[in-house]
Amino acid sequence: QVQLVESGGGLVQAGGSLRLSCAASGSTFSRNVMGWYRQAPGNQRESVAVIGRDGTTLYADSVKGRFTISRDNALNTVYLQMNSLKPEDTAVYYCKALVGQSSYWGRGTQVTVSS
């Protein structure tokens, strides 16, 4: 069973930075495609950033140039560095692992950006 635990959320002022972490267990981490998603109240969950097994990255247009996804296979952890945060980045951020044909989700971490 794959388990994902997010951490690093919190309250930050606009223009500030946060780094989210997602620790994974229960699978061969290096083989997983990992991603960060977010869901704001009243909105659907949306993709923020994805990182492939080879380190290839893909970002939502809304976060390009501000967010950076990375992974440390030795620590079974994926990160999301978020800079120049905006109030519209406020959401619950979820980590997702794609393991073969199966998807697994963490419970999420709240990010709140005040104006």
C-alpha cells in the first residue's frame, strides 16, 4: 500500500515562499511519476506540477516561473518550492503518486496566502 504524507503548508503573506514536502512509502519511489495538485474551496482539483521518473517536469501555466517541483529518490520525497506566492494560490495542496496504472493521494496540506 502506497502512503503519501504532505507537510510544509501554512500561512504566508503575498510575495512570500513555502516549500512543501511529500514523503512516500510502500513502493519503489524512483519508478513513480509524482505530482502536486491543489483544490480551492468551490473549485475542482487541478494539476500544479508533475515530475517524471527521469526528472522531466510539467507545470500549470499559472505557476510557471514561480514554483519548482523536484524529487529526491534517496529520501523517497518530492518537493514543491513555491515562490512569489499570490492570494489565488490559496488551496489545499495534495501529493499524488502514479504507480503503474494506479494513483495514490495524500491527505493534503493547507496553504493560505494573505494579501
